[in-house]
Amino acid sequence: MMEKMKMHSPNLTQENIRKIMELFPNCVTEVKIKDEGGRMKDEKQPSETSAFSPHPSSLKLAVDFDQLRQELSEAIVEGPQERYHLNWPGKREALLTANAPIAKTLRPCREESVDYDTTQNLFIEGDNLDALKLLQETYLGKVKMIYIDPPYNTGNDFIYEDDFAENSEEFLQRSNQKDAEGNRLVANTEANGRFHSDWLSMIYPRLKLARNLLKDDGVIFISIDDGEVHNLRKVCDEVFGADRFIATFVWKSRLNKDNRSMNGASKDHEHIICYGKLIRGSERDQSQYKNPDKDPRGDWASANMVGLATADRRPNLHYDLVNPETGINYGCPKMGWRYEPNTMKRLMSDSRILWPESPDGRPRRKAFVDEIESAFTGFSTIIGEKCFTKDGTANIESLFGDRVMDFPKPVALIEEIIEQGSSTNNDVILDFFAGSATTAHAVMQLNAEDGGNRKFIMVQLPEPCDEKSEAFKAGYPTIADISKERIRRAGIKIIEGKCHEGWNKDIGFRVLKVDSSNMADVYYTPDAINQQQLSLFTDNIKPDRHPEDLLFQVLLDWGVELTLLIRKELIQGKSVFFVNQPPYDLIACFDTGVNEELVKELARFEPVRVVFRDTGFASDAVKINVEQIFKQMSPNTDVKTI
């Protein structure tokens, strides 16, 4: 039987447990899943399988924490010990929030996009916690730089009100998109007894998810003021590691003195906290590098190449690795490799792979010191000679003719950060508190200046604008509307100016909106449907969803890039989507009445992946034969249904 796609974000708790199991198999066990009534589910009944189960049974992985503590201790563990750590009311719930899967998707919106078919940029409209979860498959370890300007928790800013009072089961039910809450926003006033705790609970899960997206040499910059800078440093120490701290940059944001302060101090600065994914720039870091083979490229260290995703999440990263000179096959780790086959071939041809003598060994990569070292070239931690808050306001007014956004960051400031934190070639820049989309503006502007091919991903909640604001009066009901229009106008203005001859002039963006899953409830809870009701649920897709909606949920589920070229073609009267260039990353047909002739024609393309609608086949016989057809004509194609 063809495998069905899971169509929900990954269960990060189970993935973390699998990583522990690789190191300490004796510390991981299996437990039976309880139903809502507290009864054990019968693992022999496939109808009891939930979309959120780790594998198709009623068992899930669990950690024996007592045993794990003992494995990690040089002495007998006798209960909790005092230790230095960051804690606050709601932290455990925030961690559950970060790890729990959601049954949501990203729906494409062509009419709000610019150069939809060709652009390499993304604009995601929706809650950034949801967006970060949905991006875990596709952008795992691919983002070079993150810049965010989160709410400063001044008492008047809005923060994202994630409901930390509910238990994990309630969270899963709510995240299955029976969402009647609308925009979950509240003012976090200082009268709130959990003033700092609520802010930490908001930022913590988002940073944990963001870290997964960073490349090994990636960096994150976070703007903040005095109010939460101390807490932000502590939470970043926990999420990224204290030894990953690079610097606190101080931005002189005001040119004139501020006389409004009650204590007489003129607060003329903001902080920009910077952390790296790896330990960077320290003497200890450099001491790990060596040059045993006198490599002319310089000193290097042995770097891990084991991946971070299971085969069902990233099948393209699961393959046997063979030394072309010795023929030794080193197999494939449980979590796959970090690089796809083509990238691995380039590393091999460039003599960057360290091959063990024994087939039982694990190949590793040469990481040269100049690749791992900080990209910063004497970048001063004091910023403020070129740009101030007033310049950010001027940037907005020059595009809109009015002040449609309060206190946006200056384009020049973000340009300077991007220039230091990224290279010019194909780097992905993420901002999941996009606001007025200054980061997108800065990426396009910098590319136009140096001919770079940086790509941006913006995420912004459709937070309503005040009806009395200039933005609302100008026709922008939400912050997301301002963001998108700012990118459109900035792109046009940049193209009209002087541009580097090597720039590809990509000023477009593909709009995707966070929404409920395309799949009907029966897809996730088949055990809730009895035999008498089955005739009512012959289709597991919501009636208001379009084929391109389904395509993007499949791209997310399979971890395929969301900016690849998409072409739709009519074959034998059926609409077929082709993703990327031959050999296609994915071919999808969601029409009904699919017959063997169409299946054979699609198999001739030998795509990496192919997907059909579960109820889309002309007969049960056709459905049964699909896998056999592909095994004969395109044996390496991964075939699934939704």
C-alpha cells in the first residue's frame, strides 16, 4: 500500500528523543499511548493511529530520565541539584509549545505576490510561531542570517499571547486549526504579575525553532532595548549556548537628546545581540584546527556530516555514501547526511571528505578555519555614525509619502548588519518579526549595490492597524499589508536607480499565508469515524482548497524548497504540477480519474518524488499498480498519496 504523507509539522519532541537514542539506547523506551479517557490504545488496531503518533502504532518513544542522568554523571545521581540556570513561570509550557506539531499549512496567494513564478523570495503572512514550525522541514540548516526586531515589552507593545495554560493535548487539538481566536494579541502591561515571564515565554519557543534553521556558520541578530536585554542574553545563552555569543552591538539610535525620561537619562541607544550557530572567533576555537596533510587551503578541523532529519522528513538526505577511490560503503546514519547527493559529490571532488579506514567509521568533512571564522571584519560594536531612527522614518515616508509605520529601523542599519553577517552568494536571510519589512528592503538594496544573490524570507502577523492611524486611512488594514506594499514600492525604486551589472534584479516575493490544514479532520483522526459514516468521507480534502494549496502542503511535508519553479501542464486531460527543472524534484497530480496510462507517462520523467490524491485513481486496481509501475520504470522515485 502506498504511503500517505503526514501533512503536519514535525514532532520535534520525538525527533529529539531519537537523537538521544542514538547516543544512549538504554535510556529510551517505548510506552503505550493513552486515549482521552486514560485507557491504553490497542496497537493492533490501525484505526487507532493518529497523525501525531511517531510511527504507525500505538507506541511512542519516551526517555528514562533517571537512567539518562546517571549516564551523564560521574557520581551517583540522588535527586535535583542546585545549579545556575534560567527559569520563569511558564517555561515548561513554552518548551512544549516549541516542540508540539501543528496541522497547518501555507497557502499561496498569487494576486498579492510579485513575480510569483520566478522570484526566490518569500513573504509569509501569519503567526511566526506557526510559520517557524512549518519551515522546519524545508529550511533546516539553510538560513545564513536571521535578523529580528521583536516587541520590546515596554508595557504598550503587543506580544503574541500563546496560551500556556492549556495542556499539550489541548494544544494539539487547537493547533489542528479549529481556530476561533483570530489574532492572539494582548497588551502586556507592567501591572501583569508575569510581565517578564510572558515576554520570555513568547520569545523562547521562537528562538528554539529559529536555531534549527540556521546553517552551521549562521548568525542571528536581535534588536532589543534596556527592558529585556538582560533576559534576552540569558535565554540566548540557553538556546544557542553561552560560548556562541559573538557581541552586543550598541546602536546610537537618537541624534538629539531625549528629555522625556523621568530619571533624567537620555536613552539614545538600543542593543543588537548577536549569536552564532558554532563557536566562532575564539582562541579555543582556532586551537581545534590543524593542518596534518599540509593542505594549501589552510588549517582545518574535522566536522560532523550526520544529518538532523529522519528519512520520512528528508528522503533526499538518506543514501549510502561510498568512497569512490576505495569502494568502501559507509552506509547511511539513522538521521541521514547533512548534504544532498550533488553537494556531497562536490565535497568529494574538492577533497573535503575525511574517509575512515574501516567501513564502520563515519566520514567527516574538512572545515577550513577561514570558513568557520566570524565573517566580521573589524566590525565595531558601536554603530551610529550613519543612521538613526529618524532615517528609518524617512525611508518609509519616501516610499509612502506619509508615516505609515512608527519607529521602523533604518535601511542603512540593516544593510550594514547583512553585509557583515552574510556573503553575496545565495544566502537566505530570515526576519520573522518583519514589521514594515525593512529587512527585505535592505536585502534588495544591498544586492543591487554589490551584485549579490541574497534571498529573503519575511514573516509577519496580519496585526490590525489602529483605525485612527495614517496607515489605516491610507488603505492598509494590517501591518502585513504595509510590509508587502513596502517591498513592492522599494523594489520599483531600487530598479529605477543605479544597479550592479551582475545583479539578477529579483525584487519579487511569493506570498504564502498560514492557514488551517488542507486536510479534513478525518485525515488526522480516522479512529473518530465509524463504518456507517465512511460514505460521508470519501474525500479527505477540504472542499474550499485548490490544487496549488495541496501542492504547497506537500512541498512543506516533503521538505522541498518553496521558491522552486512551478509549472502546470495538462497531460491526458489532467492537471500536473512539475516542480523545478528535470530531473524534477516533485511531480504532483491531484485530479481524479488517474489511470495507468497517465501514471506511466509521469514515470518516464523519473522524478525524485511523485504524489497523487488518495481518492484520485480511476479504480482500486490502478491504485494498487502505481507503485509497481514506478518500480519498473523509475525505481528511485518516492511515491506517496495525500
